[in-house]
Amino acid sequence: MVSEKPQKVAVLMGGRSSEREISIKTGKQISQALRGEGYEVKEIDPAGALVKDLKDFQPDVVFIALHGKYGEDGTIQGLLELLGFPYTGPGVLSSALCMDKVIAKKVMCYEGIPTPSFQVITEQLDDGAMENLIKELGLPLVVKPSKQGSAIGVSIVRKTGELEKALTEALKYDQAVLVEEYIDGTELTAAVLGTKNPRVLPLIEIVSETEFYDFTAKYSPGMSHHIIPARISPEAARKVEELALRTYRAMDCRQLSRVDFMLNSEGEPFVLETNTIPGMTETSLFPESAKAAGISFTELVSLLADEAFELFKEGDA
């Protein structure tokens, strides 16, 4: 008989996405913290014999530490539901929705959530089409693959001649590319924690040593600075927190997600995207925000594992 508190936790890490190495770093830290709290932990790489490994171990809960395709996009969540294992983080629909930046933007527009203007591109454009795109959205532009994470394939286009290269790079990773208006201002992130009564943890202001908060800045110590609390007005902070919760609910998130923002020079926030499996490395934003709220890393991962188990028992997972 399974106890009221989960004892056995399978940590899924690695996988087959372009963010494999980051996932392994995340998973190792989660495993270490859970073992320190007395959980029996098995690290499982979905690139191997995933179903067999899960059935052999029979975990009380699965802690998903995967990023990108086949981990953050609803596929692994669907498999775990079919197998009947509780798992951490948002469900199938939410995961798939937030991973697809194009569809997520459309939902935000429908919900009246402010987000930068955009166009969707599915093939390389000729000179006339690129000129029209720049005329409509202006310069600079942000070009990003629709279904990648960790800023992989993302470019900032500041000159007309840079757009073709940016589109070519983004199309290497995805069949659909999001071209967004560039918001010049303060980059912020809002960590949201909870399911029935979600709350926004202390806001973080991100200052990158690179052109923008790219892969290098995200995962290389010293290449970005996380300022808590963010150096913004109380009114701007209130708007960001309100929008973070609206976005979290609109995207049907549960347990945790991180909503990324740009705050323009007038103090108006714009939602960029929602990350359903935030990184949990030594440079990651979500654990830093939790720490600022008085929640240690060990407490955070234990809370997530325990809540996922409870939600499954209650039929809410």
C-alpha cells in the first residue's frame, strides 16, 4: 500500500532535445536535494528504455526535469498519464500550449494579455516580403523558433540586412518562426508557484552581459545578473504580478511556471512567454525567486513532489 507521502521518486533528465545537457544539470541537483530529504530516487533518461525503467522502479511520483522537445511539450506528460504515474508540473494541454510560442501568443491575444506584436513565418522570405515585414513591425525585431527553449535559435535583428540570416537560423530548428516587435526596456521574470491558490514569488530583473538573455547568459556563471527585488516601481510590479497570474491561469498551468516579461520605458509590461519546466541549476531563476520568498531549494523540490502526489490522489492531475 502506498503511503500518504511519496517515498520513491523517478527524476526524468536528459532526453533527446537540444537542451539535454541543461536537463542533466537540472536533474542532478533535484536528485541530490530529494535524496537529502530521504526520498528513494532513481534517475531515468527518457532517451533509454523509459517505459521499462519506470515500470521496474514503480515510482510514487515522477519529477520531470526535462527541457524542450519531448519533455516540456506535453509528450512525456501524456505518456505518464497513460502509464498512471503522478508527475510534477503542468499537464498535457498546458505543456503543449506554452511550448508552442505561436499558439501561446494567439491565446494571449484572445485573453487580452499584452504581448509584443508578431508575425508567423513558415519559409524563407524574398526581399520584398522581408521589407514589408520590417515596415509592419519596425526594427529591431526578435526572431525565434516556435518550439524551442533556452533562447536556442533566437536572434535580434537590428539592421535590414540581418533578417535573412536570422530567419534561416530559426528555420533550422522549427517549421514555424515567430517574428516579434522588439520591446526596449527592462527584462523581468515572474515565478508562479501553486495550483489551487497560485502566488507570484519575488520578481527578478535580468541584466545580461550578452546582447540579450541568450543561452550563454542563461547558463554561464557571471554572464547575467539577477536582481531581487526588481528595480521597478510598485505600480509596475503590481501590473506584472497581476499579468503573471492571468497568464498562468490562461495557459492552464499548475504547480509552477515562470512567466517572462519586458517592461517598456513607460512602465507597461508585455508577456513574452511561459516556461512550464523552469531550470533548476545554480544559475536558474525560479530557485532564486523561491529563495527570496524564504523557500530553500530542498523545500521547493520536496513541495513539488509531494503536491504532485496529492493532486494525483485527488484526481486533479
